[in-house]
Amino acid sequence: MAEQHGHAHALTADVSVRPSLPEDAPLLGRIQVAAWRAALSEVLPAEVLAGLEADRFAAAWRAAIDTPPSAKHRMLTACDGAEVVGFAALAPAPQTQETGEIVALEVDPAHIRAGHGSRLLAACTDILRATAASHVRAWAIEGDDARADFLAAAGMEPLGIRRVLDVPGSRVHELAWSAVL
């Protein structure tokens, strides 16, 4: 504990990124739902967004934290002081050894534009470099201009690869973005 003007303060970074802990999972589920509802309201049907369940996401993220499928699967948590404000999930990209994929990168809408997404992205690329990846890939839903702008500002470029996601009442297109590490 640090002593400052007669008050004891815990030494806590103002902002940080750390490996995710199992107890983070409920917060990660809530952050994912809030982030998707805020960012994708113009892209996904309202009934799809209304039906998102934080508990289901939390269970999936807890499993990813507790029992990752491989050593290259990682979960990271962004914090503002002690408060969990975002997360990222990394996995090896399918059909390639040299590309790591950011399968999720979400920041609580109340904490966007504070650098948390950039810190998460930087931590992801640091891990990928350390695990011998030469490329990073991320996906952005077509119409999610804020995510596309974020990826472009980070030096990523569209790959020209598109995939289709079937969601109730709609087909959603995702575009791949990539950068050399």
C-alpha cells in the first residue's frame, strides 16, 4: 500500500490489459451484449439484438478462459482501475499457422473512445508476435463503420474476403481485415 497525504491507496494501474480471469466472464457477457446493441443497432434486426443473452456469452467466455482449446487461444481483459471495461479473444486463424485471429474485441459503450480498444488490439498483436504469427486478422460486420474505421486507423486493410452469418431474420456479411505483424 502506498501512503499519500495520510491515506493508504492500493497500487492499481489507471488503465491496463491483463489475462482474463474466470470471474471476469459475467462482465464480459454483459459488455458483449451492450457493445453489440450500441454498435449494431443499424445492422442487425432489433429482435436479434433484444434476444442477446449476457449469460450465454458469459458461459462461452468462461469456458474459453477455463479451458482454452490450444495454447494460442487467449482471452484478455481491459480495466479502468479495478473496473472491467472490455475484452478481446484470440485464436489461430483456420487453415493457416501464420495468422492469428481476433475473434472478439469489445469495449463497454460507457468507456469507448478512452483507448481501451487500442490497448486491447496492441496486446493482441504483442501476443501474436510472441507466438510466431506473422499476420493478424479481424472481422467487421458490413455496416459497422465504427469498427471498420478503428481497424483501418490501426493499420489493418480489407482482405477482400467476406463470410455470411445466418442470424434469425437476416443474413449478415462480415469482411476480413488484416495486417502484417
